[in-house]
Amino acid sequence: MDLLLSRAFFLISVSPRFFHALQNSTFRRAHSPVRCPTLRPTRSFRYTSRSMPILENIAAIAKGMSITFMEMFQPTQVENYPDGPGPLRGAKFQERFRGVHVLQRDENGLEKCVACFLCAAACPSNCIYIEAAENTAERRVSGAERYAKVYNIDYNRCIFCGYCVEACPTDAITHGHGFEIASFNASNLVYRKEQMLAPLPAHMGANAVFNQAEVAGGAPAVPVQGS
């Protein structure tokens, strides 16, 4: 009996608060606005600063591929090397091509090199080695007091920059058109003076590549080794 009375007293004391809270929750639920999922606007493509690089990249790729497709249907142009005619066996070079060096002679047939060491000093790869010697009345090699007794160029290190040609005050060293210097032995790429020295002065047709007018005029077309 006491248990029933305590439960009844509890319900009487709690029921007003309970019913009031229940009514408030029901009212809020009934009158709350219906939440619909928000519809995001469709993203449209606009010419903005962010999209322009994409268009430029696409245009560049299309331009490059168009050139590729045009070249695919063009005839192939090749040089008939090494089965071509002439001393270069079909190879074609521009006049400014820098090949194997040539040590030139003057109009008297003497060596132009005076062993001033300016070419070796200007060389950034330190590939030129020179030993100087004095000219004598019995044996005159160059037109000055000294000549290059030893003149070596290490093509393992040469970068064909042309600084030695620019530094030479007597135009003794020039670039020829020699390019067939590949070797499996590194010691074969150290060229000596005898390998680079021109057999005849340039005005006599020693370098037929650079003196075509003289050769056409009657000068002997004697190609220089490495030209």
C-alpha cells in the first residue's frame, strides 16, 4: 500500500512538467519549417584567369600535334653519309661548324704558330699542351723567334668553344670540319701537331672547304686533314 501511494504521489508531482515538455516538443515539431536539401548551382565554364592556362595548354598541344601529323606525310630528308661523294663523303656542314683544329701555315709555307701560349691560357678545359723551341738560321719553322715544338690537343676534354681561335694573334689555329674522331681508345683522342698541321698554305688550296673561290680559280684542291 505504501508503495502504491509513493508511485501515485510521484506521478502527480512529475506529470505537469512532463506534459508541458511533451506539448512544447510536439508544437515545435509541428511548426518547424521543412528542411529541403540545398541544390548547388551547376558549375558553368567561364573564361577566367584560372581557366585560361588550361585553354592555352590545349591549344599548344593541338598545334604541336598538327605539326607532327603534317611531318608524318612529308618525304624523309636524309644525307647520304658515308656513301656520298666528295672528301666529306656526303656530309654537309655550315661554314661556322667547329670541327677538329687545323694549324695553318703562312704564305711562305712556314708555321704561323709562334708558341705564345695564349691559346692554352684561354682554353677553359685546359686541353692544349705546348712546348716551345727557338728557330735557328739552319732550321726555321715559323716566321718568329719561337715555334711550337710540341702542340697537343686532348679531344677527351675539348669542348669546341673556339676560345683558342679567338685568342690566337697570328690566326695559326682554326677550326676545320673534321668530325670523325670517335675512338674506343682514349689515347687516340690526343692529337699531335703532325695530325693537325696543314700541308700547304691556305691560299694555295690547303683547305678546299673554306677556299672554294680559289679552287674554282685554279688553285690545287688539296684538303687538309681534319678539314
